[in-house]
Amino acid sequence: MAEGRFCDLFNLPWLRQIPIVKKLGIVLKELSETRYWLKVLIKSKLIPEKRIENLFSEADELCKIIGKSVITVKKKQSRCRR
């Protein structure tokens, strides 16, 4: 996919109307599901654990970052409503 077309995916009018907290919530759910499937792969021994450790660690870090982002956005939104 050409880079311009990929960027166009994020400029869709319907996507701009979704509040950022909901978008971040979707990201957290997807990360959670990714972590689940990585655990399944580890337990099933289909892929060596060493190959999955970095992916699992990355998913954990992203969960922490996105989680903090949700908290920050909610704080800023509550200040704006006062």
C-alpha cells in the first residue's frame, strides 16, 4: 500500500468524529487481545518463547503508554468542562 493511501485511512471524516478517548480505548482492547494471543503462542510452543518475548514486552509498554494517554486526555477534558 502506498504511504499516501495509508495516511488517507486516518483522514476519514467518520474517524475524526470519534473522540480520542474512544480511539485509545480501542487501541487498548486490541493490545490486550494481542497479548492474549502471544500468551497462547507461548503456551502452545508453536513459536519459541525467545521469539515472542520482545513482542510481548513491546505490547506491555504500549499498554502502559496508551493507558497513561487516556488518563491525561480525561484530565484535560475534565479541566475544560469546568
